[in-house]
Amino acid sequence: MILIGERINGSFKDIGAAIKEKNKAPIQDWARKQTEAGADYLDVNLGAVSKSPEDFHWLIETACEAVPTPLSIDCNKLDLMRVALEAYRQIAGARPLVINSTTAEDSKLMPLVELAAQYDGGLIGVVMDERGSPQDIDRRVELGAKIFAVAMEAGLPPEKIFLDPIVMPLKFMQEQGKNVLEAIRQFAMISDPPPHISIGLSNAASKAEERALINRTFLVMAMTAGCDAAICNVMDAELMNAVATAELVLNKEIYSDSYLKAHRKRG
Ligand code: THG
């Protein structure tokens, strides 16, 4: 499972304030904590507090100097993404990279696929287009297949392509849970080997009372359907234990009595 720590996101109050005040400590603290918890990547996102290239450069530099963990650069503006990728390569050298994200829109898909090739990064493709995010299975799969085909055509191998079916809040769009799971099942059959399949997990429990339980249950079900990457709260030890256990049940890791300890050390 590829675990992407969600916490360095300006939509969290402490991170938003840290970006505004250019206060490195909270960001570097979360970078270290998420790395220790086993994050393979750290998602970095300015949120709504800034759209400035200087602020994104600062955020990337701040995270990179605290830990050697690769970043998932999360932004939906093409121009801002260009600046961020250039900054990341300058600061972090050849460190692995995930570009988060493109949509299936023609105006974004080709440029972002080219950036992924140029910067040798993975690319998350969320199944949205100019009409927004689909509510049904077929349209999700159609847009996923389009993203996959365009990326492959441009020379990205399947292991650099991540399809994201867009997880919706269970509380407000309850029927979308099973549609997302079925879309994941179909993404896994797009090619052999398949692309990675990634979800923004915490969306599932947005505004809900039982956040941790909903996230944990959703992630295990998504893994069964073929999901192998998640932007999530890696600080939730129960969530990490559920991931480790699901990997055993799916025979992705070899059983040992101390598998939880082994999984924790992995990061
Ligand atoms: N797909 C991709 N990228 C994404 C998402 C996705 N990036 C952003 C987001 N979705 C994933 N990251 C988060 C980060 C935090 C929360 C949810 C998703 C979260 N928010 C609280 C809430 O919604 O209630 C509020 C934050 C707070 O506590 O202040 O937990 O789907 N590719």
C-alpha cells in the first residue's frame, strides 16, 4: 500500500496559519510525525489560504528540509503546478514525486502528462472533466480509461499512473460509496499490469461523527476492490493496523506474528 500523508494541507487551521506566518515548525513537525508513522509520500497543499508561487515554494522547501520523504504536490492550477515542480527538483534533486493531480479535461490532461514525463513523477488522475465529478460508475470508468490511455500514449508506464475515483462524503452522498468501490474494481482491469488506484480517504468521513471508523472500514473495502494507494491520516494507528492486516488477508505481505511491528518499521 502506498500511504500518502494528508496533513500538510492549508485547509487545516494550524497549517493555514503557519503558511501565512511563514512559521516552519508546525509543518516540519507534521512532516516528521507522518514520516515516522510510515508515510511513503507527504501530500503538500496550500488549501485556500494562498495561491502564490512563492508560498508554495516555501512550503515545499520547508517540508523537504525536515525529512527525506518524497512529496505529493497537490494543486489544481496548472501554472502553480509548473512552478512547484521546478522548485521541488531544485530543492530535492532526484527525490521521487507524485503530481496530484490532473483531471480528464483536455486543457489539463496533456500538459500534466507532459510534466509527469519531464519531471519523472507519478501522476494522479482524478475522474473529473469540465462537467464536474460523475456520480455514476460508467462515467468514472470512462474518464479513468481516458486518462490512462492518454498517459500511456505519451509514454508513462502503468506504475507512474494513479487513477482516483473521487471519494464522496458518505454522510451527504451515501449511494456513492458502492459506486466508488465498483469503479475501483473496473480500474484494476484496465490493463495488466494495472495502474495504481488512489483515493482521498478522509473525504469519506467528512463531517461525520464516526470519522475514524468510517475511514478504516472504507479503506479496507477499497483495498479489497484493488485500491493500492491512499491520501489519508497516517497518524491514526488503528487505520495503519487495519492496512497491515488487510495486506496479510490479501496475501500482499508474508504473515508473521509480529507483522504490526514490521509494518510500522517499514516507514
Ligand atoms: N484526491 C486527490 N487529492 C486530494 C483529495 C482527493 N487532495 C485533497 C483531499 N482530497 C485529501 N486530503 C484531505 C485532507 C484533509 C481532510 C480531507 C482530505 C479533512 N478535512 C476535514 C473535514 O473535511 O472535515 C477538515 C479539516 C480540519 O479539521 O480543519 O480531514 O480526493 N487526488
